[in-house]
Amino acid sequence: MANIKVLVAKPGLDGHDRGAKVVARALRDAGFEVIYTGIRLTPEQIAEAALQDDVQVVALSLLSGAHNTLFPKVVELLKEKGLNDVLVIGGGVIPDADIPGLKAAGIAEVFTPGTPTSKIVECINANVK
Amino acid sequence: MEIVDKLLNHSRLALSKAITAVENEYDDAVKIMTEIYPHTGNAYVIGITGPPGAGKSTLTDKLAKEYRKRGKTVGIVAIDPTSPYSGGAILGDRIRMMDLMADEGIFVRSMATRGSLGGLSQKAGDAVKLMDAYGMDVIIIETVGVGQSEVDIVKTADTTMVVVIPGMGDDIQAIKAGILEIGDLFTINKADREGTDKLNIEIEMMLELNPEHVGWRPPINRTIASKGEGIEAVVDSIEAHKAYLIDSGKLNDIRKKRIKNEVEAMLNDRVNRYIDKEVIQTQEFDDLVVKMQSREIEPYSVVDDIVGKVLK
């Protein structure tokens, strides 16, 4: 009985967690085990929590504009810790122009405002065995 | 096994992967546990339970920090319920523990109940053993005190702490909840709230009525976990209980009983799975059900027949 585990986290100095909570709830309702870790986290805290809970997915939410720095940092730290197969996805108010750069840095998918939560579920189901 | 060697050499990744193997019942789980077993039995296990919202996670976070101050390493198994509707879960205990993430001497694992019948306590127990083998001095299991399986988990601890808060109803609520009986110590959290004195008296009175507390009277501590108040006293009480268990020889008895319970649960589990596979999920059994429904045969002799075959 292997359930998909998803860590939902908000890196950086951003307290707007409504979106992250909506996503957490939607993922739970899709049958995933969601580890909700809250706001104002460092990439190090997020990567370490991902390691300890051995999650398959890290879902990052950020609305402060620091995504180009913090999202890739999380990916880098996960790799450093030996977590090479973790799917990292991101969401928030992220300009279209930044998305190719984030994808190149290892963020598998970026979800911007207006995305139905079912899209996120589909993305996880398609990418996690 | 490589993963076991790595775990014993303090690889956090190996510890995490080993817990996953146990949790998901991967093929190598039994082999991991077999190899790990000789390295277990050294950690002191603390169970923390109480109603939702009592502050168990916050208290666990603060207790972990206090134990770190006292030079101990700490493993935490935090259990949250799985939704019976979707099979999903929101594991939110870790949110109170995020600043423990920077400390190499702490390892936190979230577990969902996954609705498994009794299987949860075995899996949580295995997670404790893995943390024990990794070298954690103190292991805290934290879970909501509702439901038999959750209570079973904390009952396996060396010291069980029940967390309560004022304003949850009258003393009858406390009695019927059934979790107060299992406390070796009590913590009234959010003790700056109205009703703390009254709750304290109610617990005292309940303890008066319980004849089992010979030699050890469960202390009642007051905390405001969010502000870190009263935490040292709680750890002192846990340590006092530990000293009592060691001096009285009861720690030995508790641990013997734990092994007995564990093996019993493993046997039951194995037998249940066997019956499910070899009896329940067969065409023969479906045919019997049809015959019972039409009253051609009755279930009592069916059970006798099956048990006779299974336990031949």
C-alpha cells in the first residue's frame, strides 16, 4: 500500500498561504498524503523535511517574487541530500517569462493563478510512479 | 544489507528509506527489520496523546528541544489520521516542528493512519525501532487520542503522557474519553486559560479513584507550550517516571509485555492475511455465502470446517 506523499511548503518571506492550503486540501481529496509545512521556510528546512518524510513530490508556493532564487535552491539542496527522484513543482504569481528558466533549473511544472487544482493532481499522477 | 549498514552509520536518507519500506510493506521490509532488531532496545520511548488541538505537536517540538539541551538525540513519529473518504491525509504536525529541521540530532517522521486495522501500531513500532537502531536516545510518538489503534500505539511507550486543555467539557467527558487511564503523567497545556484549576482538580479526583497507581502517582504539570513555559518540569517528570520504572524493575516488565504484544499482533496479521487470501477471496467461499443466504447451510459449521482446515 504505497500512497503518494507530497510536501507542500512556502519558502521565503511570504505569509500568503491561502493558495497553498487550497492545493493541500485538493491533493488530500485526490488521495495523496500531504505534509503541510507552513510559511516562511528556508530551502534547507524544506529539503530536510522532504528527506525525513521521504516524499515523492515537493510542491512550492511563492507569491513574493523570489521564486527565481528560492525554487532552484530547493532543487539543488534536494539533490545534495541524495533525493534525486523527487518531483518539484511550483505555483504562485509567477511571470510567464520566468517559467522556462525555472524548468531548466529542475522545476517540473509551474502553475499560475487560475489553474484548476485537477491539473496539479494530473501532473503528479503522470510523473510519479 | 546496504541500507541497514548505512542506517547504522547514521545516514538520514537510509533511515528515511527504511521507514518507507516498512510503511509501504516493500519486499525488503522484513529483511531490514530482521537485521536491525539486534541494534534496538536502547532508546527510551515516550508516547504523547490527547484530543485534537490540545497542543501535542507544539509540546513535542518543545520537549525535543529540551532533550537536545540535555544532550540527547530525539526521534519523533507524528501520526495523523487518513481521511476515510478520499484515502488522503493532511499531515500537519510537522508545521510546529520546522525549526527542528536544522538540527542533525533530531529526525521527524510523519505517518498517516491509512485506515489499517491494527497494522498502524506495527508500522509505527517499526519506525521507532529504526530510529532506535539509528541511535536516537529518546523517541516520541505523538498521536491523537481517539480510536483504539492510536491508543494501542501510545500504550507501547515506556512513558505515556496525556495532554489535556481546559474548556473541553465537564469531568464526564474526561472519564468517557477513556484516554485518561493510560497516562503516566498529565500535562495541562494552554494553562493560562480559564478552567485550569478546575481541570487539575478533576484529574486529581480521577486519579484518586484509580487503584492501579501504586508506587507511582501520575504528576500533573501545567504548560503553555506555545511560549515554552513549563517544559523543563515536564521533562523532569518524564525522567522521574523513567527512574521509577528502572528502580522498581517495571521497565523490564513493560518491555517484555511490549514484545509479547508485538509478536501477537504480527501473528494475527499473518493469520488474517492468510485467511483473506486462501479462504475469503476464493470462489469456494463465495459459493458458501450463497448457500448460507438461502439457508441451505449455517455459518457456524462453516467456520468450524474452515478453522479445522486452516489450523490442521
